[in-house]
Amino acid sequence: MELKNNFIHHVYFWLKNPSSKEDLNALISGLEKLSAVPQIKLHHIGLPADTNRDVIDSSYAVSWLNVFETAEDQDIYQTHPMHLQFIEECKHLWERVIVYDSVQY
């Protein structure tokens, strides 16, 4: 898949209860529903890989990678009712969220 000129939106979640399988599954389920937002061209729900190097931060619980055709599509996603519903239904699960957005150089 060609990713040139796309908008990449990568979100990392840290759970309030990191040992809770129920909370992990609830967050993943919420993300699976959220993936139906039509502006999302490609998505990936990930867990930390079993890698160990000094530069790797695997302290997060779940990562959520989205590819959008344009920055404008990502803007639409931010205010999409499904995104707002996901936040409302799942925000109690996380204690920290970090977002990395990037565009082609």
C-alpha cells in the first residue's frame, strides 16, 4: 500500500488498570467499532511487541494507528460522532494517551 502524501495518526493508550484483561478487551472492542469511521483509510490495533532495545518504549497497553487520505479527513474523524462516542464510552479505561501525527516530508 502506498502511504505517500497521507496523514498518519498514531495513538498510544496506557490503562488505569494495566493488569485488567477486561479493560484491555473493552478498549480494543471500542477501537474495533471506531475503525468503521469512513474517513479511515487503514487502521491497526496493536499491542507492545516482545522486543527489548534501549530505544523501545513498550510501557503502553494498546496502540491505534490510522491512515487518512488528507489532514482534512483526520479533522473530520476528530469530530465524527463515532469518535466522540468512543471517547465517552472508553475514557474511563485509560490514564494516559499520547498522539503522534505525521505527514510525508
